[in-house]
Amino acid sequence: MSSYFAIALPPGIGVLMSAINGLSESEVQSRRKQGLGNETNLKPSRSYWDIVRANLFTFFNNILFTIGVALIALERYSDALTSVGLGLVNALISTVQEIRAKRQLDQIALVNNPTVTVVRERQEKSIDPAELVKGDVIRVRAGDQIVVDGMMIGEGLLEIDESLLTGEADLIRKQAGDRLFSGSFCVTGTGYFEADKVGAESFANQLTATARQFQTILTPLQHNVNFVVRLVMLVVAVISIIIFLAGVLEGLSTVRLVQIAAVLSGQVPYGLFLMIVVAYALGASTIAKQGALVQQVNAIESLSNTDVLCMDKTGTLTANRLLFHKVSPLNGVTVETVQTQLGDFVRSAASSNKTSEAISAGVPGQPRPITDEVPFASARKWSALVFDDSEVRGVYVLGAIEMLQPYLPPDAVTPESLLSQ
């Protein structure tokens, strides 16, 4: 697919050049027939009919509608309207809210690049992303969006913005052997990568499919209300059977029996459902005005039962303002020593981020000359500095414990010991 060769040049000039062949058209057609194309065919969140059916034909509404149909058949239109009116209002409010959420979910797309540059038979050409197949070699330039997942090949060097996928604003450097993920953007550089995950398998499409998934989950309040209403319905059903038997024995007319059924069904507290749905709708509307997507109207009550909220430390969901809290040293190291080393580290680094700014504001330290540096990157989750100073000579690394632990002594530190602090 891809081949590399060296060209001998006059003395004093040494340049390594590469030629990337790409796939042939016959290979492209063969792989597309094998189902290795980039057709996404992402399913919408839910159909309009599914939303209407779920909110209209509930257990309680079905009972009301049955009585209403009987009343309409007997030309008792006002009684029928009274019996089913509240059920229809409940269904209407919930349906409107969920249809609004469905439309927003269906618009979610992390990949929206209109064309891509692909190499086929040693020639570059622009095609629609849907025409890509697994194994295609794609050229990336500054400003291009990565539309499929793949491995970078060749001699290029890219700086990639993966903030849509990770929430991290730092640019990630990519070179041969590094993975590129769909949904990210090339900010600087040019290079090639070979597609190995296309269509529904790509990272961006998997994220989109996850966001569009819908699952009906009742809140604790809804469970309690349903229990009470079912209990009342059971009592009403028993009373109805007794009244019907008495009515039949006394020779009551069919109209009178249906009217009695409508009155008995009114004992079910449907007004409570109306109140709850209206409260949910008002709460969902308030949240939506602040930019949140409310997929179910009961989301506002679900939030009231949340006692643990996990969010990204760099501000993806927060205000992106970090404060230094404390140092918890391990293995006998003093707090003052760790604070000084942290302060020197963050003040000596060439680049800073929100974490280093918070540390700098919370602990003392001074900038020191460094001989080498590995800047922080989201892919690594750590940064390193090399000091050649009599007081702090050596290599210092700052990062996530799960990334550093494999390189530490077995008894040095564990994630469990950190959590126990």
C-alpha cells in the first residue's frame, strides 16, 4: 500500500523522500463490497411515533381513553372530554419537550468535513468522506478535520486539536506511528495517515451514537406516585365491579353504568400527574435556557436525587477555575519539600496550564534553569523537567499516578494510598 525509498543526491545534500501509493480503485471497490466503507447510517435518537406512543398510550391514559370512547359512542361528549382531557394534556406537554430534545440530538455530529484528500494509485484527489474505505491513505493539512480513525504514516508532523473528544485545549503533536481520532482537527503541519476504523467503528461516530441513545428511567417520585395510583386503581376496580353487579341486578341502563364508570375513574388523582408534568416542564425549560440538553422531562427531578457529580478537572463542565487545596506526601517526605519542588517545577516549565497555574498560586517556589523538558500532553498525562542545579539536580515528573506508577518502585505509591489521604 505504502512504500518508501531514498534518492541519492549530490554530496552535501541528503534528503529522504517517500512515495505513498494508496489503494487502487479495484481494491477500493472490493473493500466497499466487504462492508469496509465509511457509510455511517447513524440511527436517529427516537422516531416521532415512538415519542408520541410512549407518552400517549400509558397505562392510566389507556383506561381513560377506553371510558372516553364508550361515552362518545353514547353521545356523552362533555363527559368524554372531562374523562380524557387531563390525560391528553399530560401527554402533550411530555411529547413537546421530548420532540424538542430529539431534534437537538439528531443534529449532533462531531464530523462535518465536506471533502477529504485521499491518495489512490499515487494520485491525490478530493472525495466525499462517505467514499472512504478501510486502508485508504488520507492527506491532512492545517485546518482539516480528521474524519476517520487511523495511524499516521510518512515523515509529516502534525499538531492536533482533540478538544471535541477530550475537553483538553492543548495541541497534541503527532508523527509516524501515532493514532489520529475522528472528530479532531489539524491546526498546524501536513502529513498522511492510513484509515483503520471507518463508519460506525470510528471514535466520533461511537460518541455520537452514545449521545443519541435513549433509555426511560423513572425517578423515585414517579415510582412512588405510580404505586399510589395503582393502589387507588385497584380499589376503584373492586368498587366498580360491585356497583356494576348491583346495577345489573337493579336494571340500570347502559348509559348510567358508563357514567358511573367515568365517575369512579375520576377518583384516580390525574391532577397529580398534571402537576408533576407541569413542574418538570418548567424545570426543563429553565435548564435548557442555560444551554443544557434535556432529553426527558423528569431530568429536573433526577438531578434533585444526585449526591455525587463527576466532572472534568480542566473545565469541560466547570468554570475552568482551579484552586490548590493541600499536599499529601507519602513515604516519609515532608510537606515543605514537596511544596517547594512543586513550586519550582511549575515556575520553571516553558508552558503552563490551569493545573500549573493553580499550583503556582498555592505553593512557594522560584524558576530554575532547566536542561531539557517534556511538555504536558493529554495523550501522556504527564510532563517532565531536567534540572542541573545543586539544590534540585535530577529529573522531575508531574502527572497522573496511573501513568507514572509502572515506573516507580513497587512500594513507592499506589492509587489506593492516594485516595486514603
